[in-house]
Amino acid sequence: MEQVLQSVDTVLNTVWARLVFGVVVIAILVIGVVLLVQWKQQRTRLTMVFGEAADPSFYARIDTLTRSFDQQTATQNELRAAWADLEQTSHGFFDSVEIDHYDAFAGQAGKFSFSLLMLSRNGSGIILTSLTSTQGSKVYVKRIENWKSDTALSREEQELLSRRARS
């Protein structure tokens, strides 16, 4: 054992060994300084985002941010599901809305009468008609199924429905 220690001592007492040992120590110090600078920069960034790390509420802030993110993710998933449901049931909604203004009683009230057509993709919906004269207005609603009405349509209503059916 004593011989091994003398061999090690002899090797360490050489100039090259001392030079290598010095280089290793300097390399360790440089790496330490670089890591210290990077740690300081990272700490500064974290402080900007989360506040002072020594602050006891640091972990509470992280928990709050995590819960907020989870809630937003859940809300986003709920909205996607609602959108999918809405797309499946939207066949009953009105896909086209058209209005036609006209003078129902020539020379009396001007073009204040109108027919409003609201239809779904399959040609179902309503025609809402308001006939205006100097005596007042009357409103009529007629149901449309498969591009046809179960009630007689006026000329203006029929033109509006035919124009929409062609487009």
C-alpha cells in the first residue's frame, strides 16, 4: 500500500500532473460560473412570470395557473361537443332568409309591405308577410314544407319561394 502511495505521489509531483490538475480545476470553475449565470437568468424569467420564488404563494400561483388551464381545456372540450351536437341538429334551423318589399295596395302606403322567407336546407320553414295600407298592417304566417305551402300563397310570396327554390 505504501508503494502505491509513493507511486501516486511521484506522478502528482510531476509538472504535467500539476498542469492537468490546474486545467481541471479551472474547467470546473468555468462550468460552475456558466451554470450560475444560466441559473440566475432562469430565475429572473421565472420571477417575471410567477413573482418572487421566495414568496410563499409561488406554489399557489402555479396551482392556480394549472387549475385555470385545466378549466379552459374542459370548457374547450365542452364547446367542441356542443358544436358537434349543434351541427347534427342544425338541419331544422333556417339556412336562408330572404325578404321582399313591395307595395301591396298600389298608391296607398308605398313599399312598406314585405314577405320574409325563412327556410332550412330541406325547404322547410315559414313565410311571414306584413301587408301595410293606410288603414294599418296585417301580419300572416304560412308554413312551408318541402318547398310548398299548405295555404295559398300570394303572388309575391310565390315569387319569393320560387326564386329561392331555383338558387
